[in-house]
Amino acid sequence: MPIYAYRCSACGYQNDHMQKMSDPLLTECPSCHAGSYEKQVTAAGFQLKGTGWYATDFKGGGGGTSVTAPSSAAADKPAAEPAAAACSPGCACH
């Protein structure tokens, strides 16, 4: 369930609320009970990383860059033989 940030423009009270996307917006401030409690626009709280994903740079500097993680498993194993040498003629994989 998403977590939304709310702030009251009357008294400045702010809090996070866990709501379903289909739930109605909260409008009454829990602190001063004014009808000026509004949902804030915030950045996502996660970042996708790995081969094929783009990391969004919120710290400044360059824009989104492709992130590739080195494969430690591939570095530890010796080079494999070509697939054709392991298969028999007429195999289903070629």
C-alpha cells in the first residue's frame, strides 16, 4: 500500500499516511481540524538498479544512466565451451 505525505496549510502539521490508491484524499487536519490538509508531491522511495534498469540521480550531476552490475559468478567460473560443441547434430536448441 502506498504511503502519502500530507501537510496542513493552516497550522503546518505534516504526517505520512498509508492509504490504498482508491481511498479518498484526507482533507481534515488531525491537529487543528481545519479543512486544509493536502497531499504533497514527493519522490518515490525506491530506486531500481541492475542490468537493464536506469537509475534516477536525485543527488545532482548527470541524468539517468544505465547501471550494470558486474557478475561475480561469471568471473569465478572458467570460460565455457561453445554451445555447439556440447550439442549433438540436429539437437533442438540450434
